[in-house]
Amino acid sequence: MSDPAADEEHAGDTADEAEVRQANRRFYDAFEARDLDAMSDVWAHGDRVSCTHPGWRTLHGWGAVSASWFALFGGPQPLQFILTNERVAVEGRAAWVTVDENLISAEGSGTVAAMNVFVRTGDGWRLVAHHGSAVAPQGQRDS
Amino acid sequence: MSDPAADEEHAGDTADEAEVRQANRRFYDAFEARDLDAMSDVWAHGDRVSCTHPGWRTLHGWGAVSASWFALFGGPQPLQFILTNERVAVEGRAAWVTVDENLISAEGSGTVAAMNVFVRTGDGWRLVAHHGSAVAPQGQRDS
């Protein structure tokens, strides 16, 4: 997913924004690689983390969230993403990213609208909330 | 939607958590009342706000977001919500809320999993991002 042209676009990022963008990429790298250890490193661990996979109820706490990644990575369907419309906002020790996950899989393609919330810890920015939802083919288009 | 028993549950809230919870309730009150002025007061206004309605692409910026509420409130379908599983997390001047919107309308019922991000401004906590997604009937259940 490395894209020098995309990196160039973000030359105006603050240091925090650049770090959050890197943390967000690490999340999708771990997702694509189906790498549980890398995914675990991306997230904060604790009761307040949450994860809403497309069509799922929200899962609360690192135990339930990590179990969902274990289940997803054990599934039959490797995913590739092309990320577009990635926007980063930082507010003190917290940040949120909106991004479109353009999925390519053996079963077809589709777009998931995602929001990821990060918190700055002693070990850098960690994911505390992920929410993804499928964009309906007839859904409202971003203008 | 006022529920004294639910308020009792949150007696352990910090002052910030209580304020965020109030801001979150104001969002749903404005949504139910189809009150554009109240909805406008709930949100921060600016380029970085975003809104992802169920099945929609993410809308960016207050112009696009406010237009979507104008369109939704002009629609034929009043909505009522019963909010459950509301969880508030505060990190400095930012906060996020996960909540299940249990919808009751003339066309039936359903659950939308939502995440709302708030930022503390000089005028109190303001909504900067809303993301809602329909929970599939066969969707994974929260444990």
C-alpha cells in the first residue's frame, strides 16, 4: 500500500498527524497481512477499546476485539485494501482518522467507510476504536 | 429518552464524562425532534467534521454534513431511538461514545451501531464525527 505520491500529498502534516497516519497504515498492514501480533501492537489493550466490523454489533474490550481479529484472520478470505480519502484530525492526545477501505477480494470488491480513533500513549499512538461500515452501491456519494 | 434509572447507573461518571454524555443525548434529542437548529448547536462547524450515515459514504465538512441532516429531516420517516450500551471515554479535550441506536419507525425496527467523537470547545463539548452502521440481523452479537 506504500504510495510515494500519496505521501507527498501529506507533506503539510504536523508531526502528530504524520505519526497518526503511520499508525493508521500499520493497522491496515496488519489487517492485510493477517498478522495477529502486529494487530495486537497497533491497539491499546483495555476495557475501553471498541471495534465495530461492518454489519456487526460493537465489540467492547480488548478480549472481545482481539478474538474478533483471530476469527477474521482464520477465515477463508484474504483482503487487500486500497485506501482513499484518508483524513487525520488531532486533538491533544487523541486523534481520529476517516478513510475509505476499497476492498479487493476473491469474492468481489466493495467500499467500507471507516473511522479509527487513536490515543497517544507512552509507546506512541494506539488504536482505541475502529468502526467500519459497508457503503451501499446505491448509497449517497461523497461530493 | 430520559431515564432516571439509566442516569443512576452513571453516578460514577467524572464531570467530563457526564458532560459528554449530555452532549451525546442532545444529539439524539435533536435527531428525534428533527430540529436543525438544535442539531447545528450540537456539532462543531468546520472542515474537519465528518458524518457517516448507515450505508452512506463519509461526508466531510460542516456544509455537507448539515445538508445531510436537512435532507434527512425533510424525509417522510420520523425516528425514535432507544439508546443502549452507551459508553463514554474521555482523553483530554477529546472524547468518543459508542452507543446502540435501537430504532423504532413506521417501517419497522432495527439497530444501528454508532460512534460519536466530541471535542471540548470554549462552548462545551461539540460533535466532530458521527458514524452509524446497521447491525445485520445475522450479525455477531455483543457478548
